[in-house]
Amino acid sequence: MFTHVDHGITLPKMTRKTTEKGRKYFTPDGNAYPSITTVLNILSVDSIMRWRKRVGEEEANKISHQAATRGTSVHKLAEDYIDNVDDWKGKAMPNNLYTFSHLKDIIDKRLDNVWFQEEYLYSDRLKCAGQVDCIAEFDGELSIVDFKTARKPKKIEWITNYFIQASFYAAAFYERTGVPIRQGVILITVDHNEPQIFKINTHEYLQQFLDVRQKYKELKENG
């Protein structure tokens, strides 16, 4: 059983809408901000287009659908398990349960004192929003925890966008609550391999977020 911290913090409610141009979140004050994933997509659009051309549109769509379905299932399993739901396995497919089992071992040993799960966060200063997977203590330190799935092991230089995302969530959480979160943790399940754990200092990636946010503004918002 995981401990859920009674911190007395209530985060503002938001709505969101997804279109072919990306996802936007709407704040209680009526502001519309792009999602952090939509902003970060500009970093990978060229490589994704090259990949789709190389494997073909049909195969690319198949792989993308399978990855999205598996990712959603693993995230749901993690959320319910950490929320101490009795029937946390639900109707998950055996392959997704197997994938999650690798994360489960890490979660059991190193994560506790949960603050939030699947909570919306936004920043008026950074003009961006998103949904954080988990805010909890990891190895005893309050952290932004993100769950990922992958077909192959990731090199650290390939996943800068994961670190930038965690950095944004930490900044948005501080803006909303005044509580600093200095550690970001990325947990990646990898097909037929050991899971990967990456721990970062969220402060080190904030400038990179600012650079990407400015580039997004120039490309998408200013035409």
C-alpha cells in the first residue's frame, strides 16, 4: 500500500481539446495554452517524417497505434496500482501486464508518499500546460515521475524532450503551489530488456524549455 500525503494543496481544474494542430488546455482564467507535448513535438517532427517515409505510412500508423495503446494501458496500470486500487489489473491485456511488471518492481522499492497523479498543471509565465503522470517521493526525494514505454533502450541524448517535460512540470508546480521539485525521474519499460531509470535536476533543463517554447511561438503562433 502506498502512502498518499495529506498536503492540503488543491490544483485548479482545467479543460482541454485536441485537434489536428495539437492539444490545448484552458485555464480557469480563460487562457488557452498549448500542451507541453505539442510544444516539444517540434523537436522531433523532421525525424518522425523521415522514419515514416522509411517504413511506409501503413507500417508507421500500425506501430504508432500499438505504441499509443500500450502506453495508455501501462499508464493506467501504474495510476491504479499507486492509488491502491484493489482490482488494479482490471481488464489489461497480458502483454501490457508483463510490460508493467518491470515498472512495478521499481515502484515497489523506490516510490512512496504520493502527492498527485495524472494532474493538470499550467504556467501563466511559461504559457504552457500538461498532465503530469505522478508527483511522489522517489528514493526519498519529492520528484516529477514520468512513465514511458519503448521498443528499444534509449540513449540519454535521444530523450532530452523527456527531461525538458519534467522540468516544465516542476516549474509549473512551483508556480501554482510554491513547492520546489528539483528531481525528475523517467522510468522506461523496454521490450525484452531491463527497464531504464533516468534521474535529472529539473533546474538544468528549464532554459532548454524556454528555448523550445520560443521556437514554438515563432513557428506556430506567429506564423
